[in-house]
Amino acid sequence: MTKKLYKVTFLNAGTVYELYARHVASGALWGFTEVGELVFDVHDGVVIDPTEERLRDEFGNTRVLHLPMQAIVRIEEVERKGKSAIRDAASGEKVVTPFPLPAKPR
């Protein structure tokens, strides 16, 4: 039997995070939701998703996230993992750009 997979979308400091996790439950702390067993892509190749790397750097050592209920936008049970994302809450644009931008000429 395969474990369930959840897509968790939540607000944090003006950005919208979309993470994937295997465990979502009501927390022992009143008003918080536990999100654990975070799932990240493992790439051994040349192409690396910068958003996935940033999320792994920020949450890679996290056992359980305790998210306030007010910060959670949506929790979905999904069949398979999609792309994780970090977006600006106001515009919906991705915060991490896929390629480095050239420097502005002076």
C-alpha cells in the first residue's frame, strides 16, 4: 500500500509556498496543522530546479512543520507529485527565476 501524498499550499511572509508531504494532521498545538514527511525531487542529473533547491535548503532538515490554520490556503490529496513552487502572494508570480538574469548595464 502506498502512502498518501498531499499538496499543501500556505502563506508565509508575503509568499505562497506549495509543498508536498506524506503526513498532514491536526496538531497537538491548538490552532496548528502538522505537516510532516516532506517530499522533494531527487535529481542526479545536470538540470536542477532552483525552486526545489531553495525549498530543500529551507525545509530539508524539518521533521514536522506546525502551520497556523489561518496561513493554510489549501490541502489537496494528490496522485503524484508535481512541481513545488514559491510565489508572490499579491501577483502569483514565481519568486525564484529559472535562469540567472544578466546584470544591468551601467
